[in-house]
Amino acid sequence: MNPSPAINPLSLDKVTLFSHLSPPQRRQIEQIGIMRHYGEGEIVFYEGETSDYFHFLIEGEVSIFKSTASETMQIHRFRAPSLIAEVATLKQIPYPASCEALQKSSILKIARDPFLKLIQSDPSLSIAIISSLTQKIGALENSLQRHSAPNAMAKVARLIRDDRAIFQRLKGIEIARHIGITPETLSRMIKKLKSDGVIALTRAEGITLLLPDELNRNCG
């Protein structure tokens, strides 16, 4: 059982989404919001729990994942600043997946109903949420595309095509988990792409794409 996350007094200083709000609007947020701090590995919410709050990731990084009896599949990772799980909250349905802090993270939780009332009086907040939802749809499409790839090479090739910078941000074991393969398989696929001259890989610069057309052929 994970310990309860720390609760600190709410501060909106780092929440860019609310930077344009007037002092009265800020006070409204402070009345309905709670700032929580999570340690690495702590669960923010579990799949199936009631979604009564909007979650604004202010600092850190979290993983959205689904677990079965045989495996855990990472759906997406979010780095601050980001709005997470807003679809479930807006639709008032249980969370369709779980959320885990990957490092020390700060999350602003805002009660759904009071916040929706505030949105109705401030169209700019509605636009911000629509923008977040649009980005999530794109991220979900990329994630589903990678997981539906016909083989391990296609998964790795699609990840390189979509997000080469991930190889500098994450460790190999984290990248492998991200696309649903073993670290050993990831290493073999990268070595093959290097030996075929498709990519170059250095510690300082990460992955450099040398043969884009050949990479696309490996995407399946």
C-alpha cells in the first residue's frame, strides 16, 4: 500500500494555464483546488476509480498504464506541464487506466463541478482544455499505432520516426516498456538499424536518422 501523498497549500505561481486569471478567479481556484506531491512509484489514481477531479501536472512526469493478469502496458507518459485524465473527468466516468508518478511530481487537483462552472464564465479556459484534448488524441493515435505494429522492428522504427528525442530522455528499459518489447529486443533492433546504416547513435546526440526512406520501410 502506497503512503498517502503529501498535501501542500495551493500555489498557482507555476500554473501557466491560470496565469491570465483575475485575483477573484484565482481565489476561486484556491478554494476548490488541492496541490498534492507524489514520490517516484506512487499511484495517482487507479483504473476504475471515480473521476471527481481534474489533474494538472505541475512538476514531474507520470505514466498512464493498463494492467492485466499477464502484462502491464504503458499507454502514454506525460511531462509537466500537462492536463491528465480530463476526458474521464469531463464525461464523469471511471478512470479507464491507472496513473503512476515516474519521479517526484506535483499535481494540482481541482474538483470537477466547481471548475466546470468557472469554465463557463471564462472561455479562455475552455480553449485551453480543448487544446489539451486535441494533443491527447494525437498522442493516443501514435501510441495505438506503435502497439499495433506487426513486429518488434516496426515498433522501434515507428518510435524513432515519431519521437527520436525519447532515446535521450529515457533509459533503454523504459523505452522498451513504452512500446511493449523487452530491453534485449530493443537493443537488437537498434543494432540492426545501425549496422544497416539507417541510423547513427551516440550518447551526446542520441539518434540521427540517415536513411528516412529505409526507416519508413521498417515501419511496416
